[in-house]
Amino acid sequence: MRLNLITTNETTHQMTHRVIAFHPAIASTGNSSQVAEQMEAAIRKEAEQGWTFVAHTTSQTLVRGDTGCFGIGAKPDTSTQLQFLIFKKG
């Protein structure tokens, strides 16, 4: 996605943003430091390609259930949280 930002002196700057999904995974005996290490590794990987880390954000979304066959095996809608890392360049 490209955003054109116009400053007060009418100069145009090009800024490119990149959003990547972040799916930390730890074992049942894991801890938050393992998630932090995974996030740091993802940020470092993007930084090596010239991207600057901006933010970590979450988004909640609805996952549609299934009506089943005549209601048999029906599954309700569920909610899930997705995590994203946002970077900028420019």
C-alpha cells in the first residue's frame, strides 16, 4: 500500500507501509519471553530489508460456523484474534 503524504509546504513524500501476519507459537510450558524473541526475529528480518518497525496490532474477526447437514454437525460462529506487525519505508 502506498500513501501520499502532503506536508504544510506542499511537498509530497512517498511512504510505503507493509503489514505482515505475526503468529507466535510456544509450547504449553513456554513463556512470554519466547513470544518476544519471535517478534524480535521478525522485526530484525524486515529491518535487514530496509523496513522500519512501526507497531504491533491485533484485529478481531468472526469465523463463520457451519450449518451442518440438517443441523447435524453444526458449528457456531467463533471469534478469533489476529496479530500483525506494521512496517514503513520511505
